[in-house]
Amino acid sequence: MVQQVLVVAAAVAFAGFVISRQVRRRKVTVRGLVILPVWFLVLSLLVDHAMIGRLHTGATVGFFAAGIAFAGVMGALRFRTLRVWRGEDGPWCEGNWRTGALWVATIAVRVGLFLLATRLGATEGAGEAMVYVAVTLGVQNLLLANATGLLPNAAPAAAPLERVG
């Protein structure tokens, strides 16, 4: 019980960190866009060894696929709320209250999927939640990298790029 409370407390603290970072003004770098999604993907496999084994029924695969789809949609929606521009030292972005609200909605969608899956007997664990976070951040960051010209084939935006979502 104490371990579960500590895990939930750590997850809430980390979610607060991620959300606060998303609404602050920050320089956009390839490293900054890649680290969290990759970290969550790797962590999902390291922490939840049973995740792959749970994906053995149509229901569990369906909920996993639905989670990935919703994660992608939520990442794209959050990207649309970001103000993006090019400064003298490279691309920058900043979220706003809508970005924060969509993060809360992103978490609510994930919790809703978990509860529905559990009710229908499709067991999920921490691994699926971490893949969800990796995908939602990955989609948002991929769109941001494209908008700022950080992708190899993306045309860099003219300075100053002012796109208010």
C-alpha cells in the first residue's frame, strides 16, 4: 500500500513537472524534444516486464491501440496551443493555459481508458501508461520539430515565426 502511494505521488509530481515545462517559454532543441519520449518508451519496457505478455487478447490489443491513437490526437491538439517563434539563438516555444488544460484532458483520457479496460477485463499496467506518455509527447514534439525547422527535410521558419495556436 505504501509503495503504491509513493508511486502515485511520484507520478503526480512528475506530471506536474512535465506540464509546468510545457507552459513555460523554452528553447526548442532536438535533444529536448527527444529525451522524454524515448525515456518513457525505454522505461515502459524496463519497469513493466509483464506489459508484452498482457497483449494477448483482442481486448487488450484494442485498448493498447486506442491508447496510442488517443495519445497521438492529444499530442497534436496540444501542439496547436503552442506559440512558436525563431529568436536570434534559434527556435522557441511557449504554451498557455490551453496547453495545461489539454494536458489535464490527456491524463483524464488515459485514466478513462484504464478504467474502461479494467471494467471489461482487459488488464493494463504502468507500461501502457508510459507508452501513452511517450506517444503523446512524441507526436507533439515531432510537430514542433517540423514547425521550427529542426527536422532534416523541414524548411526552417522565417524569423520571427509567430504562430499562435
